[in-house]
Amino acid sequence: MAVWFFYSAFTASQPRYGFDQLSRLGFPTAAGFAMVIIGLLILIHRRDTSTSKISEPIPLRRLLLPASLSAVVLMPLFWLLKNGFINADGLYNMQSLIGGVSILHHDEMLTSLSITRIWESRIFGFRPEDSFSAFSVVWGGLYVWVTVILGGRLTGRRWPLFLLLCLSSGFVQLFFGDVEFYAMVAALTALYLLLVLEHLRGRISLILPSVVLGFAVCSHLLAGWLFPSYLFLFLRGIRRKEWRSTVMSTLLLTAVVGFVFIIVTDAGLSIRSLTGSHAMGSADKGFLDMLAKPSVSYYASVSNVLFLLFPFWLMIPLMAAYRRFRSTAYNAVLGICIAMLVLLAFVWYLGLGPYFDWNLVATVGVPASILVWGNLLKETWSKGIRTAVWALLLVGALHSWTWIAGNSLECSFLPREHMGPLLLRESERRVIIPEEYR
């Protein structure tokens, strides 16, 4: 990984966006970080002298405090390094808020309503991007909270390493004040997978995971691609004759979606605009127009983005070859989620271009991280595995966090000539516009 990252950043004849982020540091700085990583790995290897047994799950009550403290500590960091690399949709939504134009959408009902309410409250001032950023950071805190608990329940005392490994991938850029709608669906996906784990262990019924999945779908319709995993759990419940809870879970999932739909339409989202949503076709585009047209260059760009969001894809076939995956229902659920979200990445057309619409496919990193790190950390470790895991962590984090830190130094703004109908006359504006946005 390290060799490929350095080659892509400083030697390759053409850009490789998903692998060349070290170029932002410059070769001397990147090489300096590499030497530090090598030094740390030498120290870790010297202490890696014995095997360790399977780590038992930690009781939930013992994880609540470390999960809360981790979220409180990391949320300020998410805010400090908030994303300044804002795509056209984010810039358009910022200007819409300034101009008093509704940003409510049927394909992201709960998210768009929440951000609108945050903006209208002016709790974060008159900068619309801060309303988006605060929303992303808060859901990032929930993601950290869920990840600590999930790590403790999956890997036992190795949960701190599980958390660090999950944070070493680029998809966590979603939680660094990203000016988009996707942080909520990613965090709720993590919560859904935590509840699925507890359900499969017999601690809760299918009702709670289904309710969370319903809210995830309301936050963004991309969560609908997780429905095959719910269908797997539904059929499992039917086979086990858990009729009442299984049927009730479906009814409550439907009720959640219907209730949120009523709330958002009551808040001003027209039912007539449903056919103009991205799921139903957008404006003059039909549903088929929203699907990606086969193209080698397009699929290569999508693959680049997927490796930027989760640099450890090759670990999946490697771990499968070494039989590090157990044949469990939970791994089956994770595999279904990953397969469906990867399918989304290649089938759904990323209208802003893969490098600017990365947010739409970033949620795939949530189940992918849980699958790889959950299985790797909970099993018995032979000598040398600890060193290998730390090598993955440090190399992956160097590349991912270079991208995240570099994005925080960017500054995007929609050109005035592209604002179109959003350039309302002063008498038509419903809010006071700060001088910097006029």
C-alpha cells in the first residue's frame, strides 16, 4: 500500500485521485511521515512476541462511558478540520438557504428538514455552511459512539484499535463538517448494523433494527439499498417462527417512513414534487437517465474513489483466502450491505462526477470497516499480526487524513454567474444576507 501510494503521488505519469493524496504533502514531508511510521512499526514488532486469544465481548454498560468520552473528544476535531472542498450541490444548497429557497427534497427528507431547521434557528450564525457542518459533526459524534460500542461487542478489549482502524479510512470525511446530506445516513447505517448484531445474538427483536433502517431511508434513499439485508433478517425470522416481532418490524418500518413523509410535507415539501426527486427522475430526466452508462474511464474513476474512501478492499479476498471470515449470519448481513452499496456506486450515475459526488457512495465504508476489522480483531492473533494491523492502520490513516486535512484548507464558492434564479432581488429575500455572501 505504501509503495503504491508513493508511486501514485510522485512517480506515476497520470493522476490517480484515489491513491495520490500524499502529493499534497510534498515528497520530503511524506517521506518524513513514512520514516516515522517505520520507526513505530519497529517498536511495535519488538513487543509483538506472543500470540493472543480470542477477545470476548464487553458488556454494554461498560462501553457507554468510553463511547461517550470518545465522541466528545473527537467532535471538536471533526469541526476543526471541517471540509472546505464543497461540491456544486453543497454550494447550491448554501445559496438556497441564503436566498430563502427551500432545500427540502423527497430523497433526503429528514436530513434536509433538519438542516433547514438548524439554519432557521441561527444557532450557528449566518453562514449556511456552518449549519451543514454542525449537522455533519453531530452525526459524526454518533458514529464514533456507535463504533466504540460495536467494537467492544465485536472485538472486546481491542475496541480502541477497532475505532482507530475505522477512522483510518477516507469515508469518515463525511463527519468532518461536510456540506452535504450524507453524514446522517452513514451514522444510522452504523447504528442499524450494531442493532442487527444484538438481534442476531438474541438480545433484541428485529423491531429496533427495522425502525432505525426506516429513519435511515428517510435521511437518504440510498439506505434503501440496504433492504436486501433486512429481507435476509426477515426471512430468517420467518424460518425461526418469530412471526409477531418479524411482522411488527415491517409494519413499524413502514410507519416510520410514512410518518416522516407526513411531517416533511407538512413542513412545506410539495407532494407534487415527488416525481421530480432523484429516485423518480429529476426534472427532464427519467429513471434510466439516472443510471450510469457503461464506460471504462467512468468505472475506473469510481474504483479510484472507492479505494480513497476505503483503502483496504484487498483485505477482503486476502482474509477470505486465509479463512479469517466465519460463516455467520452477521457476516452475511455485512456482505449483503457491502455488495449492494458497491452496486450502487457502479450503477447509479454520479452526476457531479465521481470525484465531486464521492459523498453519495461513502456509506459503503461503514459495513466494509466492520466486516474487515471486526473479523480480524476478534480472532486469535499469531505472532506478527499485531505489527501487520498497525502497519495497515498507519499507512491507511496517512493517506486518508492527508486527504481530509487537505480538504479542510480548500475554499469553494459558487460563481455568481452560476447562481441563476437564486440571485433574488433584495426585496424578495426572506433573510438578512451577510456582506461576504452578497
